[in-house]
Amino acid sequence: MSEYKNVMLLGAGGNLGPSVLSAFLESSPFNVTVLSRPESRSTFPSNVKVVKADYSQPSLEAAFKGQDVVVSMVGNEGFEAQKIIIEACIGAGVKRFIPSEFGSNTADPRVVEVVPIFAGKTSKIDYLRSREDKLSWTAIITGPFLDWGFNYGFFGIDTKNRTAQIMDGGKARFDTTPLWMIGRAVVGALQHPASSANRHVYVSGVTTTQADMLAEVERQTGFLYATTMTDSAALLADAQAKLKAGDFSGISTMIRVGIFGKAGLGVYSDDHALCNEEYGIPRLSLEEAVRDALAYSAKASL
């Protein structure tokens, strides 16, 4: 049984936030509150308590009073604010902090080497380690968001135009997890506070390759996709040049190279025990994963 009762979510209106909020509302014993910036236009279900606060430490500390856990799902612009959030958690007596990870395995230095911006995430983990006497933490690694990423072409498969861009032959294995499953992983980590304390935990919906995913999409849709092969080394060099010139548009390419490139940095289930079974989360077959991703994309396009 968890020692926690009250949970506050930051970034609940973003890409991941609604699924995490739903998991708390549907299948958890926790009392959940959403923190929202004063200027935010995000809306939430009428039965959800919403607290307004800016991201100054005094404002956050006041908002965190009475909370056992703070879950951060802030985007890129909010990563640096997490140090302030951590200190506000400590000041308010919060017991557990979940930082905004939910993606690539940033605990692997090779991943950070390919995607230097991830150093902003690892620095916050280092800071959390330095404050473990005051606040425990859990970082949740999920790989790319399966359904959201599929809908936005992150996997290189464009279902609207029936085209695909496959990196290095599409042979690299990677882990990926749907949004609903990530929500359940957050709940699961808090229901198992001892085993999830002060460490990275790993969850995966399915382990696959770009080539296998494309083949399954073609099988389920009945269409052959016009496919272009790309080279990860060339893509990475171009992205690095852009970043050096102050153009941040190459960051997404760097992340994709880290996941789909021939270095094989997108798979973590080979080297790390998954928490799926402990948290009661199923693993998906590729058929199930693609079917659900296609359904998500169809619904999103309505």
C-alpha cells in the first residue's frame, strides 16, 4: 500500500498530461490536483481541483502545501524551472517528485551524446540525487509516445499521404509506449514507493523496428507506402550543424537518430528490467500496437 495520498500534476494540459490525469481519476486511490499557470487556457474535468500559481518558488511552495507527490510533465521550456520546483517541493514538505522524463533513456550517456539538449534532464537528476535526504524521486523512461508520435509522423510513417522515411534500413530495435500506459506507469510507481524510490524505472508497450512497424501498417491498411531510405549519420551531421548555428529545428532529428539509428540506442528493455508486470501493465503485440495507433490517428483527425 502506498504511503502517499495527495498528488499534484504540473503540465497536465500538455501532450502527455491528459492521459496521466485520466489514469489517476480512473484507477487510483490518490487525490489528484492540477497546478495551472495564471495565464493558462487549459481546461480540465469539472471534478478536478485546479490551483493557479506561477513558477516562482514562493508561489509553488504555497501551492504544494499538503501534497505528498508532485509530478512534473513540463515541456522543453520548463526544464530549467524544475530546480525551482524541486526546492519548492522540499520547502512544502513534499515526499516524492517525478521529473519530466517520459521519453528516451537519458540515463544512457550515449543517448545524451547524440542529443545534447538531454543534458538539461540529466542535470536535474543529478540535482535530485544531491537532495535525496530531503526528497525522494522517480524518473520514468517510456521511449517515444506510441500513439501521439505515430499521429505526428515521429516514426517516419505518414498515414495520410501513405509515405514513409526509414532510417538505416529500419533495422534498429526500439521501445515505445502509448499515452494511456504511461499514465498507468505513473500511478504504478506511486503505488510501489519503495521499489521506485531514487531511481529510473522502465516501462515499454512494445519493442519493434521501423521496418516491422511499416510492414504491419501496410498489412492492416492494405496499402503499400512510398518509402524513402535515410542515413542516420547524414541526418545527425545536418542537425548538429543547425544547432551550432542556433537553429533548434534539428533537435527532433537528433532524438529520432538516437531512437531509430543503427547505434540502437532506442531499446532499453534488453538491459533494464521493465516494471510492466509489477505495475500491472500489459505488453502489446505489434499488431495491437499498430491497430491502436491507427485508431488514435483516425480519431485525432476528426
